[in-house]
Amino acid sequence: MPDRIMTTRTAREPRVPRRLPAALATAALLVLLAPPGRAEEVGDAAAGRELARQWCSDCHLVESGARGATDYAPPFAEIAGDAKTTEFRLRAFLRTPHDRMPNYALSRDQTDNIIAYILSLRRR
Ligand code: HEC
């Protein structure tokens, strides 16, 4: 009996090398499909800019050259330029209530997008 099993295995042997490339291809595909590593960037800055124009521009200068904002709310470019500003701090700020700023029920995506937009102003 053991002899027969051995024989059967030998006959199947070519299958092993045939499966290996498929596994490698799958692994390569997973690597290709994985999102690119963007350490500091979250969200979609273009969508965040639209949100900022609609919801934040009454008080903040949300883009350079914009007019009509108040002088008591810091311009977004200034917030972005502050060395203390990080994704973490912005997220914490936007999650907590503030006296002179309305409380927005921003979704996670909206928060990400607005943070991405504010941080994008830093590199200009
Ligand atoms: C009604 C006016 C008003 C609106 C609308 C408003 N803000 Fe503000 N915001 C303020 C004021 C005033 C401050 C400064 C408050 C403070 O320092 O406590 C502020 C501060 C901030 C800060 C912190 C700045 C810092 O120094 O770190 C962030 C970030 C911010 N706002 C983001 C936003 C975003 C994003 C929106 C739109 C979704 C928005 N604000 C809409 C009035 C407003």
C-alpha cells in the first residue's frame, strides 16, 4: 500500500512547481493593489477645499486670495504654517466643541478631507 501512495505522489509532482507562480502572482497583485504609502496625507484635499469653502469660509480665509472672512478666525494658510499643526491636532480640534466656532458633525471622511486640504496649504 505505501508503495502505491508514493507512486501517486510522484505522478502529481509537476503540480507543485505549477502552483508556485500562481502564488507569487497573487502576492504581486496584492502588493500592486495596496494603497501607496502616504505617511502624512489622509483624505482628499480637493474635496476638503470644497467643504471648507462652503462651511468654513464665513469666518476663516480658506484659500489665499479669498476675501470676506472675519479677522478673529485664523486663516487656514496660517493654521497650516504653524509648526505645531499636525494631523493629530487638527483632528482633535475638529472633534471638540469651541466657543466661537460652530460644532460641525463632520463625518470621518469629511474630517479627513478638510485636514488634507489644510495640510496641503503648507507646501505652497
Ligand atoms: C462662525 C465662525 C467659524 C466658522 C464657520 C468656522 N470656524 Fe474655525 N475657528 C473660528 C474661530 C473664532 C477660531 C479660533 C477659536 C479658538 O482659538 O478658540 C477657529 C479656529 C479653528 C481652528 C484652530 C486653529 C488653531 O489655531 O489651531 C481650526 C483647525 C478651525 N477653526 C477649522 C475650521 C473648519 C475646518 C471649519 C469648517 C468646517 C471652521 N473652522 C469653521 C471660527 C469659525
